[in-house]
Amino acid sequence: MTALRAAFIAFLCLAIAGSANARTPTPTTTPTPIPTAGPTATAWPSQSSEFAGSVWVNAHIVVDRGVTAMIGNTVCATAPPPYITPPGAGGPVLSISVPSQEVSPGCGYEGAVVTFLVGDQRVSQTAVWHAGTLQGLELIIGPPFANFITITGAEVDNALRAGEKLVPYVGGKACGYGGVVYSSEQEPGCGVEGSQITFKLLDAEGNVVAVANQTAAWYAWDGNYDHAPRLNLTFTPAGGITMPGTGTGGATEYEASTWGRLSLLLGLAGLASALAAFQLRGRTPTR
């Protein structure tokens, strides 16, 4: 969360600085606003639509699959592995840039639907091409799975760092890791729509150390982090004594990775804002 707040503050500062630098000294002159569209409000100074995120295979993030972006039957961009690993991103991040039709005939135009292949397999996730934007992208292959952003307290966070594990259960069956919960298609006996999930803390030998006081219902994740429920988990140890400091801070390794990726997107968006402001400063106002 600290990385996210820092990236967001940096983004706001850059955006404010860009707005101030873009003012014209002549009161009678009105600068032409930069048109923005799509899922972000930040102009990206290029004739492309940028995407960053992850590839999931069987409910696990992988880094060994090439990705192809297409508009219609035209191949517009490829991203071979290995993916980039920016500092603080929590792991490798897929990055792919889809050019405009002016740059590459048959490619991007406003509102075009971008489809993706992972290896030679088409995925169900699509995106909409918008000039000069950066969008999150999670591509999923394999059976559906649920995805929760799990938040724990300092004591549980320290236990996880020491080697204990947060494991979701459906009934008495372990069905995933962290906030990722397998479906019955992937593991018989695991999640179907509406299944109740219990989260347990296990030690290195697989013994249950504590059980979360909160439960959740299983629903397939569509690859959009805005649709991934947030769970603020508190725990009661197997002995029944309430664990102090839980649910008030810290993050599981999985959540730290997730927020690292979102921080990366905000950081890139802040850079785009600064570059757009720099371009505005060089413009000559017209009367």
C-alpha cells in the first residue's frame, strides 16, 4: 500500500505541475485541450495504446508465454518472454504497445477491439484501443478461478514472511493459495458459483495455525482488478485466543505483488503526464 500511495502522490504532483506549466501568459488566448478517452485520464505522448499486466495459466502467473495483439486479422504487436521486471512491481510484468493505423496499417483506431493470443491460443479477454492511454491487462488461460485481494495485520504478515502460508478452503479441501481460489474444474471439490471460502493460516508442516473470522463466496474472476473483492482478514488461532493487530495493516505476499503492479501503472501514468506537460510548454499559442 505504501508503494501505491507514493506512486499516486507522485502522479498528482506531476499532473498539477503539468497543469501549471501549460498555462498561457496571454489572457485572450485559450489553449486547445488535449483530448483524452478510454479507461485512463492521462495522455500518453505517442500514437499507440499501451497495456501492462500478467499472463495467468491454470490460476498461476507465468512468464514463459509470448503474447500477440491483433486488431481484426492484423497482427499489430508481439511481446516475447521474458517480461520486464520493474523495481517494486512484485515480479515480471507483461508490457505490449499496439500502434495506430497511421504507424502500422490495419492496426489501432479509436474504439477498435484488440484481441490477444498467448502463444497460439486466443484468450477471452479483449481491450479497446484508445490513443495515448495505458491500460491494465490480465490474460487468463485455463479453468476459471476466484481472486481476492487479501489484507492481513502485522502479526500475520510477519508469520507469512517467516514461512507460514495463507490457504483458501472450500469445505475441508485446500483450494489455492493466498487470494487465488481454484474452481472445481481445476480441482474437484473446489469452487463453484456461491461456494463458501474459509481462509486458514498454515505452518511449514501444513498444520492449521489460525482461521480467518471472515468468509467469502466463490465467483469466477474476469481479469479486472476492480472486480477483485478486498478482504480485510482477522484471525483466531486454533487455540481460540484472538491474535492482536490483525486486519489493521501489512499485506500478504500476493497482495504486495498485486499493488506493486498497480503502482507501476500509476508511475507510468505520472511519467506520461509529465511528458505531456513538457510538450504543451513548447507550443506557440494561436490567436
